[in-house]
Amino acid sequence: MPTTDLLQRCTAAALNGADFPTIWHDIIKGHPVVVGVPVQADLNRLEIPLLNHQRLVFDSVAKEFRIA
């Protein structure tokens, strides 16, 4: 599934030390399921809208991605 691929790629990059701007430019921005730009959901969370009405969520404190 394309969202699973996106999540796995983002998680691997974060575990390897990449910061969010790098992951955004190298992986997220050009991915076919991404339909918008990051939105600051709260102080520690960015949400990126996806084609299937889900969101890719980045927790900046935990440095973790998830699908919501």
C-alpha cells in the first residue's frame, strides 16, 4: 500500500538521523499519495494530508511518524 511505503520510508530516514526538512524534501513532498503541505496541528505535531483522507503525522518530540 502506498501509505505504508511512505510511512516506512519516513520512519527509516528518521531512525537514520534525518531531520524533518530533509525527509519532507527527499521523501514526502514528491510521494504520489501526498496532497498538501505540512500543517502545524499543535506545538509538537505536524500533519500532512494524504490522498485517501488520512494524514501523515510527525511528532517532533518523539521524532516519529504515524498514519492517522
